[in-house]
Amino acid sequence: MNWPVAQLTLRLLLNQKRTVLLAVLALVPVLLAAVFRWGSFEEHPADWASNRLMAQIIVAALLPLAALIFGTAALGSEIDDGTAVYLLAKPIPRWRVVVSKLVVAWLVTVAFVLMATVVAGVLALAGEGHALVVVGFAVAVIAGALAYCTVFLALSVATSRAFLAGLVYVFIWEGLVTGLFEGTRVLSIREYTLGLAGWIASLSPKTFEPELAGGQSLVLLAIVCLVAGWVGVRLLQRFETGESS
Amino acid sequence: MSTAPAPAGGPAARAAIELVDVSRWYGNVVAVNEISFALGPGIAGLLGPNGAGKSTILHMLSGFLRPSAGTIRVLGQPVWKNPSVYREIGLVPEREALYPFLTAFEFVLLGARLHRLPDPEAAAARAIDMVDLRDAQHRAIGGYSKGMKQRVKVAAAIVHDPRILLLDEPFNGADPRQRLHLMDMLRTMAGEGRTIVFSSHILEEVERLAENVLVIIAGRLAAAGDFHTIRRLMTDRPHTFTVRSSDNRRLGAALIAQPSVFGVDLTDGLLTVRAADLAAFAFAAPRVAQTQGIRLFEVRPTDESLESVFSYLVRR
């Protein structure tokens, strides 16, 4: 971890316009939970909170979007505008740059998504006795955020179109393809996150049943983080700036 | 080719920067073609038209491009995939982009901290003073002019007191006063034994600053040496002029007899003269006209652009 790089990255991420947009989006699950709480709905609160609120809104949309915004911007924005040179032309091993940027992107992502997860979860389930749902999804979101951020950060070193590529991954691959072809779910960070959440929340299959087992999800999350992190470092070690840049 | 004064033990033995048969290509496009040179302390200018390969050479020298062939060593070390070499390298990239939300002081301080200097605040203050930016140091860079941004970049590059300074078009956007200040600063740094390499497509900048000149054209090292050598090469080349006078035909016939002229051409009444020696022709032309009783209206060089000078050096 390199503190100057981390501090710079934090200011970089908090200064971008997309962060404001994300802060607004993070309020959506909270508002929906409030509507559910004070509205009159037939669905059981634990069912709704785990399947709709957590799985479909937070894990499927807010988490990958936040990770995409912060993961690609943490280093990618500097690579795109040429300022990365000011960090890379320093006697710092490139892996330290990657790790510092990743940690900040991850923590900022977690700050937004975890806040939404906990506040919305507590709102939806207060007095219902399903605290583990909130705990399970909170832990899963933290782990999922790390995997997403690592992948998107590596992607931002690999291509200047990382944001677009990330959107395709999240909304086409995870949102569409893994729904159509069961075998592709082992290649989905969303499914790992849901598997881990279900494992920790210990809900009955009737209430919430993820596609992947908890242990399997945890191992796959770790593998994704390690492989994507290694790829990101490798790419940055061989980073070249062209004539056009 | 070594453009540095040959030190005892051979030029390569103490060269701060050494390129041997370095090439870089992008697919089928050759950006830099088998360039070799060695540089010692002092200021060297990479001179060439836009797109000649100057930036590619600087990118390779700074470890941001891998040579497709050949070897590059800076202070005896490879630069590619070797971040530790940046302890001794300061880099001023051509791109203007900086962190707009940082002040100049914060930006230079960031560099000092990344270099793990023992007293980063003092180092940043010293570098800011050197580029004469103290009054604006606490303003956000986003509001800076192009010339001020250029000075911030230089301050960040020198904050760790590097032995090698690489600058890509450092005078872009600088006003004349800033330009002179920066030139003085670079001369002082070079006088302290540092090796400074800068690129420019402007002949006068190189002439005023560089002790050694490397002329890069179409990715090749077309000429190298001290500026007087390069200037002589440029001046001694054949020059072509168009001449307007009261009697072009008679003037052409008289001029061809001059030893400095080796060709005349009269097409549609337009007289074109090719001279081997610029100074001798400049001296002879008005005298010949006067002797012949011909009024000379205009003598215009047709190929004085830097590109045409460069083209000549390549063909030479």
C-alpha cells in the first residue's frame, strides 16, 4: 500500500461526476425498502428483502455499477488522460500502485453499497427477526465488491473502453447470458456474491436459493481476485504510452 | 554515434544515456529506425519535424515504450520494467493533462512523497521556486494557463534532483519570459553535471539551448553533433531561389557563370536559381544584377522550411 497513491486516488474518485450519480442511485434501495415497509404488500419481508431488494437491486445492479464506476476510474482515468505517467515514472513497484488503487476503489465501492445494503435491509426487516439476511448480504457485498473492482481495474489497464466492456459484462453476460445458460453461472461474480450471501444468511431454500454453494462461491471469488489482480499488475508492468497519448 | 565528449575509457563507459541500434515499430509502421547514440552530461536537443519519432525516443528513454529492437541504458541500467531507475530520472511529458483538483504545491509534493524524499515539503517548495511559481502554488492547477502547467510539470520532474531530465516539447505554451527562465534553469542544471534531453521541432529553441543536437527525421538519426556542425550542414546544402528582375533571361545567363551557382531554370518567365553556397550567392546576385544593369525586384528562397532542411539531411 502506498499512501500518497491512495490519497490521490480517493480525491480522484470523489471528484468525478459519476460519484454524485452513484450517491443518488445508492438511495434507491433505501427508498424502495421504505416503500415496502410502510406500504401494504403480500410478500414476506425476508423473501422480498433477499430476492428483490438484495439480489435484484443491490447485488445485480448497484454493486456492479458502483464497482464499475470506481474500479475503472481508479487507474483507467489517469491512463486515459495521460496523468498516469506522473505515478508510474516513480521508483514504486507497479504492484504497489495496483494494490493501492484497488484498495481505495474497493473501499469507496463498499462505502456506497454497504450503506445502501445495511440501511435498506434494516428498514425492510426491522422487527422481523432476519438479521442474518442483512449480515449475509453485507459480507457478500464486501467480497463481491473486491472481485468486481479487481476485474474492472485490470480491464481499465487493458483497454481504454473498460467502462463499456464492464457494462457489457454486467448487463449482457451476468444479466442475460447466465440466466439463459446455467453452465455459465460459474463465470459470474454476481452468482458468487449471491452464493456467499445465501451461505452466511442461512435462509431456507424456500426463501432464498442461490445457484452456487457458499464454499464454491468463496473459492471462486478468491480465484477471480487473484487472477484479475495478477493480470492487472502484469499489464501495468508492461504499460506503454503511445504516440497518440 | 556518440554526441557526448568522449570520456576516458570510451564514450559508452560513462555515458549517462546510451542507445544501441534501437528501433521501434507499430505493426508495419517504423517509428524509430536503428538509432544509436550516447549522451553524457549537458543539454542535448532532439530536433525534428512533428511525427519524426522524437517522442517515441523519449518514451523509450523514459521506460514507457519497449524498444522493438536494440538496447537502451540509462546510467548503466535498463529502463524498461525497471521502476527503480526513476530515482535518477525526471520526466516532463508533452501532454498537458494534470490533476485539475490539486494545487501546484500538492502536485509537486505528491511527486516528492512518491520519491520518499526525507523532507518532501522543503523539496516541493524548492522545486516550485526554481520554476518561479511560488505566487500561484496554492491555486488549483485546473485554472492554470498552458505555460503555468508546463512549469508545474517541470517542478514535479526536478523535485527529486534527478541526474537525468527528459523533456518532451517543454517550451510549448510558454511565453518568452517563461521560456528564457526555463532555459536558464536547464543550463544551470546541466552545468551541475546533469544530462538533459529535450525534444523540439523549433530550430531556434534547440539552437539557443542545446550543446548537442540530434536531428531525427522519419525515425532516423539524420545528423548529430554540436549545433554549429548541424547549422553548417544546413547552410552548406544546395539552396533554391526564385528571382524576379527586370530581365530574368539575361540575369539567368549571367548568374550561371558564377561559381556559387550550379543551375538556372527559366520557365514561363520565372527564373529559378540553384546555388551551392548560400553566402556566396547572396553576395554575388546583387553585384551581377548591378553589373548587367538589371533591376532586381525579389530573391526568394523556395525551400527554407525546416522540413525541407530535414529532407536534405536525410538524403545527404
